[in-house]
Amino acid sequence: MLPEFTRLTGQYNLLAVALSILVATLGSYVGLDLAAQAKASKGRARRAWLTFSTLAMSIAIWSMHYSGMLAFHLPVPVRYHVPTTFLSFCIAVVGSAIGLYITTSESFSWRLATIAAFFNGAGIVGLHYTSMASMRAAAIHRYSSLSIVISAALSAGASLSALRVTFGLCENTWALTRSKAASALIMGAGAIAGMHYAAMAGTDFFAVAPHGSHGFLLHTVDISPLGVVGIIVVTVMVLAFMLFTAVMVQRLEHAAELERVNEALKSEISERQRAEAELGRLSGQLLRVQDQERRKIARDLHDSTAQRLVLVSAALKGLQDSIPLRSHKSRRLFSEAEELVAQALRELRTLSYLLHPPMLDESGLEDAISHYVEGYALRSGVQVDVQVSADFGRLGRDREMALFRVLQESLTNVQLHSGSRRAYIRLHRMRDRVILEIRDEGRGTAPTAETRRKVLPGVGIPSMRERVKQIGGQLHIDATGTGTTVRVTIGMDEPPHEAVTHSGG
């Protein structure tokens, strides 16, 4: 038996010390990582993540302190009071819970980080000194005031640094980055292990006479070296399981989020497809109404206005014959009036034809193109070479109207924009498709906003695309420095025909 109040010198098992620091670092990594997940979550998910992060951090603090105390060997037997040991764990839970709750709030500032670090450090310090109070041995210990201050400051300061590093990251990731590893090392080796060993360095142990009371050793346990290994192994296994479970949960949440995003995208695509289908239906209806209105206007111009102009011309002729015109000026005025009426009649008939060529309904697309090209060549001075398949036949009103409008717009663009003096039209009917191709030798530049306003209402490239789309075809426009080619392809189920060539201009 040692003399009473003999100063006791303890020795550390360096391997156990290293393992205790490793356990603290691993637990800190798990706790901080789970806390980061809590910060990124809401509602039940946030509370669940926060609970697990608190448990992981508390287990790391408790296991490190007791494995560190068991790594310290005194020349007297030491037992540990179980209720006090449990109380120390509860202190760690409370301190970690408050600190991590504050840390994972939506607004995280230096002030909140300092408060959180204070509670986290208080939990570490409280666990340490409560754990020291659980020791039962023929010895007493005395603390250095300086070591208490240093260990408390180290715990709070290192906690603050670790929390700032962890929650100052721009985004959360499960990858083991240097920043997250550094925060775990600061928390584990600095705040937890550093506090413990700094406090132990300022603790002196003195021998006393064995306590004779039976209650002194009541509810105490003696932990062997094998028990130390068991504590460390079980702690590592628990922390690893928590980390693995958290990773799996996070991946499941990520998969569920991807599934929700996928469903939302599918719904959006479906809505967009329905909207596009409705827009296509409305566009097709608008084009049909437009064509009907053009047909009506063209018929009214031809059957009513043009006939009235014919009557005006006849009336002028009759007036000229019935009134003797003695002066040259009077005869000239009558001639100019007749010429103006004739010119208006020609332009009216041309406009009526451009609005709706009657030959398209009567003879079909081939004759309508030939007739239109003849007038176009006279009006524009552009020579047009037309090649159409022999026995081309009819395609149906909608297809013929769509192809004619595409040709009409393309030739208008040749006249207004390309500067080409020649154009080539190829209309081929094969077994499974019909191809209309309009090509020029101009600059190949797109129409400007100013010249586009000169084009007939309702036409243009967007209208061409919509018309072709309405008949289930494809429109391709290839504009280069040597000219522009407009190609329309529509599917058919008719046998092929040989080609015959027409010329216009």
C-alpha cells in the first residue's frame, strides 16, 4: 500500500491513445456530415438527420473520453460508477443537440456559430469532468485552474473552427473532400481529444486510504484492456453503420428526388405535347379558314369587282362612241381612262389568282404550277425551269394547297431577296413520297424584316413549316452563298412515275 497523499504517476498506452483520437475523428466526421444533411432537409427528414448526427457526435465524445481514460494507467485499481457514466453521456447528448440544432438553422452567422460552439464545447467539457467524477479508486485528483481554462477554450475554439469549415461549404457532397476531412480532424483531434488530454495534463492524482464504505463501490464496473478494445471496436462499428445507413438513405432520397423530377419532366413534356398538338390544330384550322377566306375574296374579286370593271370599260367605250370628241385632249383623256381600267382589271385578276388559283381546284397542282410560273416569269423577269413527274395526278386538296403555297412563297422570296435571275422547280412523285424542290442561284440570304412585310399576309417560313407539318411532311431549307434550296417531302402510297420537263419564262 502506498503512503497516503503520495503523488501518483500514470502512464499512457500510446496505441490506445491513437485509437481514441481515431474514434473521435471518425465520429466527428459522421456527426458533422449528418448535420450537413439536416441543414439541407426540412420537416421530419431534418429532425431525423439531426437526431442521428447528435447521437454520432455524442458517441464519439463519450467513447473517446473513456477510451482515453482507460489508456491512462495508475498504480492503483480503478473502477467506474455506471450511473455517473450514463450521466456524462447525457451531458454530451444535450450539448451536441443544442449546438448542432443552432448550427443547422437556416441562417448561419458568426454569432450563431459562436453560440453553437459554446454549447458543443460545454458538452465535451461537461462529459470529461463528469467522467472523471465516475472514477472509483484509492486516490483523489486535483485540477489545475489553468488546465481547466485551456481545455475549455480549446474545446470551444476547435468546435467553432470545425463548424465554420463544415457549414461554410458552398454545397454538400458525400465525397470525402479535404474540407470535410479537415473539419472532422479539427473537431475530433482538437475539440474532443485535445480537450481531454489537455485537461488530463493538468490533473494530479494522490493516493489515499481505501474507502471502507460498501456504497463507494456500488454500481461500479472494472474494465479490462480487452474491454477497452471492445469499446473502441463497437464504437467504430456503430459509427460505420450509421454512416453507411446515412449514405444509403441519402442515395434513396436522391433516387426518389430524381424520380420526382423525372415524373415532373414527363408531366411537363406531356403538357407541352398536348399544347403543341392543340396549337397545331388551331394553326391548321387558321390556315384552312385563311384559305377559305382567300378563296371567297378571290371569287368575289373575279365574279363581282372584275365584272364591274369590265362594265366600266364598256361604258367608257360607249361614251367615247356616242359623244363627238373634237379636241385631241378629250380623246387622250378617254384613252387614259380606258387604259387605267384595263390595267386595274389585269392587276385585279392577278391578285385574285394569287389569292386562290382556280386551276388548282379544277386541274390539279401540275397545271396550277405551270400557269402560275408563266405569270410569275412575266411579272418578275425571273426565268423558271419546271420539271414534274409524268402522270403526276392529284394529291388531294390539302396537300396540293400546301405545296402550292410553299412554291408561291419560295418564288416570292427569290424575286424579293435572292437577286437570282433563274429558278428551278422539281416536283417528283415516287412510290412512297412526293418531293417538291425550289432552287435559285442568288445570294442565299434570309429575308429582312423590311422586305418580309411586302410578302402576302400569312406566308413566310413559319407559315410554310406549319402548312407542311399539317400534311405530315418535312420542310428543309438550305441557304448558302450560291443559292437557296427549299425541299418539301411528304409520304405517299402511290406507284412512281417518269419525269417530264416544262419551261416557264
